[in-house]
Amino acid sequence: MADTPLPDAEAAAFEAVTLARHPERPRALQVIHSVFTDWTEFHGDRLFSDDQAVIGGIARCNDAWMMVIGQEKGTDAMTRVRHNFGMPHPEGYRKAQRLMRLAEKFQLPVVCLIDTPAAHAGIGAEERGQAWAISSSLITMLELTVPTVSIVLSEGGSGGALALGVADRVLAFERAMYTVAPPETCAAILYRDASQKARAALAMKPLVTTAHEFGIVDELIPEVSQGIHVNPAVSLAAMKGTLLRTLAHLSSLPIDQLLAGRMARYGMPLSKATAALDTRKSSRTRKK
């Protein structure tokens, strides 16, 4: 029996989701090797293991050094399994936090590359504190005393993406998606039927254009209508220019103003930002 044809609007909505998930879209490691130089990767969370769904290290973009942290999906069957299809475990988020604190110590800006359908939802991840790891990442990003920029490469879903998305500025490629949950999960929750993913996609409007309209994404990076994978060099060059311009602006702001803007953006009381800043200053004074 043939599948029932989807209404045109639902089909178009899920076709856009499919484009955002195109397997040939550049992944985090490909972006890093195209946009940055002198990439030195760090490993491990110093507690459990090295989660390859999250990769991170120091890199240079033109003359600017920064800490680059990304969610890596992999590009073929072998690497997708190795990187768990970009779905981090708790140790992946703890590794990201460790690298963010290291960046703060050396006063390097933090750049996060978001590309995940969601955090890993297995029993082991829950036993090792998945929710705790994500919430700790949110707090860490809120309190960092260095500029932060997050870039949605293709798919940013649920708290798995948000854990690396609480930045001073959020950029996104214009045909990517950034949602509270993948359409399949939304359909399973709302309609009790994951097969109604196209209906859910139409209702939730998952593309970053919607997030941009609401101010969740600050700026869209252009890509051709067929998708970034058709001509990645042009879009990655645009990303590099946008990133450098954004970081130059953020780096010119006093840290008090940077923190105040971040707290206002995400609805955290300024008193907590001030306390975090005082704690960092006290810590640096004691170390001296």
C-alpha cells in the first residue's frame, strides 16, 4: 500500500528539515579545518572518558586565538558511530565546560559549533547525570568572563544544543534548524505518533529563520538555496567574516557590560552575574 500523500504545506516543512539534515553539510571538524588554523584538540572530561560527540581545542582565525568547541556528527558510517551521530553524553558536556574554563583562564573567546539532534538519551547517560551536565553547561556559559559566540551549523535540537548555545551572540546558517525538540520527538509527544513528523514540522517552524524573528538567533549566515553543501567555500568564508566581526565587537566591551548583556538576554538576575564576576576576580587575585 502506497504512503498517504502529505499535504503540500507539511511536505514543504519537512523538506526544509531534510535539507538542514543533509548528510553532506559541513560538520564541525570540516568547518574547523576550513575556517581556522593551528587547531590543537584537547580530550577528556577528567572524570569518565573522552566523548567524541563533542570536540574542542585551541585554534586561530586570522591573528585571533580562541577556544573552539563543536558537536561532531561524522561524515560516513564509521565516523558517525565514533561520534555517536553528534549526540553528546554527560562527559562531552563536562569536557566542554573544562575547555570553557581553560579559555577563561587564558582570556580566550569561546566559539561553539552546534550540530546535534539532541543529547544522548540512553540509560548510561542518564545514570551519569545527563541533565546535571547540561544544566552545568548552561550556568558555565552564563558566567564566563570572556566573549562567547555560538554558530548553528545544521541542526540544533533540544537541551543538547542549548547547552552550547547560551552565548553573547548566536549565529546560524540560514537553512539550518534550531528547535526545542526534533520534529519526530514533538510528534511523539503532541500526537502520540512519531510518523506525524511533517505535521509537527509545520506546527513548530523549526528553521532558524523563525528563531531569528524571535531574536534567539542574532544573525543568519547566507547559503545557496540548494544548501551549504553545494558550495561550502562561499558560506564558510561568510561565516569566518561574520565571526571575526562579531568577536571584534564583543571584545571591545568591558566585561561588566558583556555579562550584564548576557544576563539580560537569558533572564538571569544581574546580581548573580556580579557575584560570578567578583568570584572570578577573587580567584585570580589569590592565584597571583
